[in-house]
Amino acid sequence: MHPAPSVIVFSVLSGAGFGLLFFLGLGFVHPSGLVAFLWWGLGYGLAVIGLLASTFHLGNPKRAWRAFTQWQTSWLSREAWASVAALVLLAPMALSDWLDLGLPRPFGWLGAALALVTVFTTSMIYAQIKAVPRWHHWLTPVMFLSFALAGGAVLAGQSFAAVLLSALAAVLLAIWQVGDGQFARRAQTLGTATGLDRIGEVTVFEQAHTAGNYLLREMIFVVGRKHAQKLRAIALALAAVIPAALLVISGEVWTFALAAICHLIGALTARWLFFAQAEHVVGLFYGKR
Amino acid sequence: MTCLPVSTEKRLGLAIDLDTCVGCQACVTACKGWNDQGYGVPLSDQNPYGAEPSGVFLNRVHSYAVQPIEGEAQTINFPRSCLHCEDAPCVTVCPTGASYKRSEDGIVLVNEDACIGCGLCAWACPYGAREMDAEAGVMKKCTLCVDRIYNENLPEEDREPACVRGCPTGARHFGDFADPDSKVSRLSAERSGYALMPDLGTKPVNRYLPPRKKDVRQDASILAPLLDIKASGFAGWLDRVLGKI
Ligand code: SF4
Ligand code: SF4
Ligand code: SF4
């Protein structure tokens, strides 16, 4: 699948933002005054920038409001609702922290839960797609939630962030391991896709068109898979291992800042791979994967 | 609405005959020609006369070489357009309600005025039946020529999809699969018509008719008996004399 920069930036930043809002909403930190403004502002900023970035890859962004209408069947529509609901419901808690209004903490709990629900809905947009076997399994939501929780905990300056980062490392290794075998497990080939396997062994005799098209650009993105193993090592190190090590060594504010930057760069790399490595079954009709 | 109808009155679709299709691409051209000026925005091309042309088509024809375990290899031409699935995943993923399946005849359509061009439906379709229009930023797909099949301004024989009408070998058939006596239903039953990738649960309406069984090639030439003519008369005498030298 084509790794569109807007979608990668959106899902990484909004994931980390909602992760931070989750910990702020639950009251793991009790900032007040300017610190509260900046901290909540960071959470809101990441979440909102991410959501705005996601509209950049739309063909008709001016109609984006329509994405709220089909929540009954569409995960993308549910994501739209969950994100707005989380941001609205957490607002009183954010204001209370900033202006010292002393609102009871449980006010933030529902919003915190919705922040995680938002991340889950984002992950289901990908996990629901049967035509992309690498995405279509339960580890996809687990991976998105692990990123949000680990990233959120680092941004919230929590001492247990190192534990969540280690868990993230395990999830990444698992999803790569499982993902690599997913296409083969689906057992779709050019023969089964065309149904011509009932006659014999099928190969492409002549392509349907000599020029490129939307399908080849969007769904049959094969460049960049070559360096996948190296990029995985980089993603694992930057997103999880190095930040976890940093936080074990020191608990200073600057270590958290460094760990957060490192983690986000690693997360962007991992998300790029999530798209670039995903094979759509339509590639089979073209004799590709 | 992106909720799928529980059932549709008709199940309109195509039966595509892989035996007769010669891969001439006439349906591709007929489809592009009709839909360029029919339903919705035109099917735009980018850089059509340049080095890297690209454009939207609602129907593509592949060519495959198929080698059976025994016998000769075959070339099989394979048209690919929307199968108007009963459990269309492209419809349910759509966040705006632009994609929908009609309850009266089962045709899957895009309301281009509501489409935000997110591309999610094209991801969800396993068959590559949807292509985004780069000019208008909306999703295009086969309409089953909804603006022809009910169009009373057209002569009756033209009230079928452009690809069906344009096919010189009659390899594409249009009809109602919900009616067991329709031409497409009977063809599909007689010729063991099959659905594409049924295990993905999309329940396609369109059916592909597999190529008929091919004759076995005869190793001896059918001209062989003719080559064994005994020469007579002067030619026979010459043949005998020359044979002795
Ligand atoms: S073939 Fe693709 S676009 Fe057509 S109905 Fe089925 S899933 Fe949707
Ligand atoms: S591209 Fe248009 S029709 Fe397809 S899912 Fe998005 S809004 Fe719906
Ligand atoms: S039915 Fe109409 S829109 Fe669909 S492939 Fe044929 S010509 Fe194109």
C-alpha cells in the first residue's frame, strides 16, 4: 500500500496525542497553571494536528464533515465521532487543571476512555480490510494501542513508560512475525484470484495496460520493501529500545524529552513500514504482490 | 446509506464468457467512451500524450497464459470490472454514505456529490474495481451503465451496458441473476459460472464462465494421408527410375 505521508503523520501524532490525553485525563499527573496549559496543549495539539493532517489526503477535504454520517457501518466515521467526543469531554478537566477549578478527577475518566477508543477506531480502519491480509488480524489494534500507551506515557513523564516501551517492542516483533506469514496464510494466488487455477497454472501473458494507474500507485506499492529488515531494526531501536534505555538510566525531564523525540521518529518509521509492506490482493491480478 | 440492503429485488450483473473473449479491449473503450459523458464527472486522463500517461477506467482486460497439467497452454483473456457484490465491503467502509447498494436492483454506486475521496472503498475492494479520479478527487466505479439500462430515450437494443453492447464476440452478458430463467442465470448454470475469490465473503453477483474444454491435439497431421499419394503414368515411371539411380 502507498505510504501517504499525511496518513503516516496523522496516525502517529494523533496516536501519541490521544495517549497523552489518556494519562492526563486519568489524572496520572496533576499539573496546574501554565504547566497544565502546556501539557494539555501538547496532547490537544498532537491529536488535532494529526486529525487535520488526515484531511490532506482527501480528494475533497471541504466535504469532510460528511464523514460523521455513517457511524453505523464505517470505522472511519466512528473515528471521527470518537475523536471529537474525546476532545470535547476532556475539555472541562483540562480547564480545571489550568485554572485550578478543582473539578473532581472522575470528570476526566470518560474522556480518557474515549481517547483510547479513538485509537482503537483508527486501528480498525486498517484491521477490517480483508483484502490486505497483513493488516487483517487482531495484532493491528494491539499495535496501535501499544504505540498510543507507550508514547502517551513518555509524553506524560511516567516512570513506568519504560515498561510500556518494552511491551511495545514485543508487540512490534510479534506483528512483524505474524504479518510476514499473513498473505501466504490467506492462500490467494493469481490462480485462485482469477479462478483459472481450475484449468492449470496461471501466469501473466500481457498486462492489462502499459501505463500506470491508480491501483498500481495506491495498492501495489512495491518500492522500498527492499530495505525492510534494516528499517525494522531502526524502527525497533528508535521507537522502543533506545527510549526505554534512556528512561532506565535517568528520570530527568530532558531524558523524557529526548526519549519522546526518539520514540516519535521510530514510530514514523514503523508506520511507514506498516503501509509500504502491506500487500493488497488486487496485486495478484497484475502478477504482483 | 452504507448499511447494505438485506436483499435486493433484482440482482443485476454480468456473465463474462472467458471462452469467447478475445481480449480485443473493445469493452474497455466502449466503457470509457460512454462513461466519459454519462453518470458523474468524466473519466479524466492525466498526461495522456506524455511519457507517463495515466487515467481512470472502469473495466480492464488482462491476458493470462494458463498451462494445464496435460495438454497445450492456453491464452485466457480476463475482463475485470465491478462485480456488484451482495456483501460489498466497499460500501460499509465508506464514512460519508457516498457509496451505496441499491435495494431495487443491487447496483453498487457512488454518489459523487457526497464523496470526500478518502479512497477507503478502493482499499476494501479485493478486485481493484474502483479507481480514484485524480482530477475531480472522487471515486469512480462501474455503474452497470445505470444510465443506459433504464434509459427510454435509447432504442431498446441499446438498453444494456456499453461494454456488453460493444463486445464484438458477445462475451459479456447482462441480466438479472435473481431470476433463475434469465439468460445470465441459465448461462451460468450450464457453463458452471463462478464467482471471484468467494472465500473473502463479498458474494459477487457477476459470474465468470470458464473456457470450454479444448480438443486434444492430434500428433499426426490431418494432411498425412494426402502426402502419401502414389504417382502414376509418366510421373510414376520417373519416380521409379529416379528411385533406382
Ligand atoms: S467488486 Fe469491489 S467495488 Fe464492486 S461491489 Fe464488489 S467490493 Fe465493491
Ligand atoms: S472515496 Fe468516496 S465513496 Fe469511497 S469510501 Fe471515501 S467517501 Fe466513500
Ligand atoms: S457496465 Fe457500463 S460502467 Fe460497467 S464496465 Fe460495462 S460499460 Fe463500464
